[in-house]
Amino acid sequence: MKFHWFLPTNGGDGRQVVSGGHGVEHGVAGRPASVPYLGQIARSAEQLGFEAALTPTGAWCEDAWLTTAMLAPLSERLKFLVAFRPGLTSPTLAAQMAATFQNLTGGRLLLNVVTGGESHEQRAYGDFLDKDERYERCGEFLSIVRRLWTGEEVTYAGRHLRVDQARLQQLPDPIPQIYFGGSSPAAGEVAAEHADVYLTWGEPPAAVAKKIAWIKELGEKRGRELTYGLRVHTISRDTSEEAWAEADRLLAGIDEADIARVQEGLRRSESVGQQNMLDLNNGSKDGLEIHPNLWAGVGLVRGGAGTALVGSHEEVADLVEEYHSVGIDELVLSAYPHLEGAYQFGEGVLPILEERGLWTNPAPVTARASVPFGAQKAAS
């Protein structure tokens, strides 16, 4: 399995669910999304054995391309799962940007293609297509980009996009993997045709298994095999009691008025996946453990991924293994705050998964701390 972390460029980080993000002020204890702080998270994620870090896209966060380009020199091996929106950039330019990033970072780029689930936000960027048209254009975009990455000269005239004799002089090495999510029929078709990794949010394992079966069937019709990943938060502690106490603390910090306001806005979302997240929490602080050790409290005031793995390190590892049994091979994780959360999961859960044969640290053995300093001193 592969595990990825998250860079909170959506306004900042903190000890509450939306500290400094999603239109909420940082507060006294907030951590703005600065290069030094994001660099701390990136270096820690790398040290702990995370494969990559997701950087989001949207009007509410810093630009993912620019942010990750600034952070790449601060780490050595960590890859960046850069979220971007096709249709806002020409496919030739996007292919060139990705190739440049890949080549100048030594192959550390992964791409999270976000078609755009909200028409009102897309219109703010000058995009006036409806949702199904955006997915149709996305398919055209990825067709062009993938052909350019192989060195082909591309002349293409689709319904939405057109290029003439496009070619890249510098090809990406290796070709970046495409991560893609979406729960609508239109999203499924594009994912099956173009994605390397299909991402879904943290619904209960049975629902995730059903979604994987759907995409797998669509992929098989095209002769393609995909990998499947889960985007979810985590609250992992030494004991179950500590973890649930932290979930209760986060819940206590959520104002009922904020729940009503955010839920009203999210209910207008065109995203099928977002509606699934809302159905898990029902806009209420009650009954939020929707599956053993799966908590839906985050989605009360946060769009997108709205659930968290909650429990002792062993319990969280058990739930990860349950997701793996239904077909999940990659997890994109986050926590509040992200720096401390990376250590909680990285030092608490990953070693358990390694013992079970489900994970291997991607860092070279020479880069890992093998002997505690105290033991080293005693031996000398």
C-alpha cells in the first residue's frame, strides 16, 4: 500500500476542523500557509514514509503548481500530488508544465485531475460549461495531454478543445500518474478511460467496495486496470479513549450556527460525492460513528472529504486493512493539525501495517534512523 499526506494550503492549519481554511479566520493559534510551515509538513511526511502530499485546488487555497514548485527544493524524495482543473489551461501548456515539473524535480509529480463540481466557482474562472460538458471536455483534455507526453505530434479537433500540430520538446520522465475522483456517471466514464488511480472519499467499506466494482467494470470494458485510493482524515492515538476524546474536542469546537450555514451551502453542490458525504452526517452532531472507527464529524463544516479514521493505532490499522480488503491500495490522509497528525499516523499506524506486510517504507534504509541516540551513546 501507499500512503500520502496533505498540504493545508486552503488558508492554513490549526487545532480545529477549519482553522484558517474554508473562509474561517486563523484565530490566535492558527498557522498560516507559509512556505516555512508547509515545508515542515513536507519534510516530516517524507521522513515518516509518506509517498506524496496532496495539494488542493480552488478559489479558497493557494495555487497548487506554484506552492509545490516552491516546496520541492525543501525535500528530497516526497512527491507532490498536484490538484489542477482541466479546461482552465490549454492542454499543450498543461502538458508542458507537468513535464517541466517532473523533469526538474526528478520525477516527483503526480496529478490530481479535478473537473470541477460547482458551476458557480467555475464561472468565476471564466468557465461556463455545465457539469456533464466539463467531464466531456476533461476527457478530450486528457486524451491530448497523454498523447503529448509520449512524444506524439497531436492535431485534434473535439467538441470543446482543438490543437494543431502540438508537440513537446521535453518529455516527462516518467510520465506522471493521473489521480481522478468523481461519483457521477460522467465521472466514471472519464476515470475508466484515463485515470491511473481512482480516488473516492471515506464512505464505509461496503459503499467503497460498490464504487470500486463500478469503476472496475467500466475499466475492464476498455481493457484497463486501475488502482484505487481513499481520501480521508485520521485521528490516531495510543489508546482508543484518547482518539475519541480528540474527536469530541473537535466536535465541541464546531458551532451549531456554522453547521447550519455550511450545510445549507453544501446542499446546493452539484457533486454526487459531496451529497454522499452530507448524507453520512445528516447535519447533526449525533450518530457520527457511521462504521466502527469511521467518524463523519469533519463533514459538518467542511466540503469534500468529510470522514476520519478514529481510534487507537491498532484500530486505525485494522480499518485500513479492511479498506485494503475491498480493493483500496492508496490512502490520502490529513489531520488537525497536519504536522502533529503526520507523526501520529506515521509513527503509530505505519509500523503496524509494516509488521502486517501491508506497507514498506519508501525511504532508503540509510535515510532512516536505525539506532536511538541514547543507545548509540551507551554503546560508545
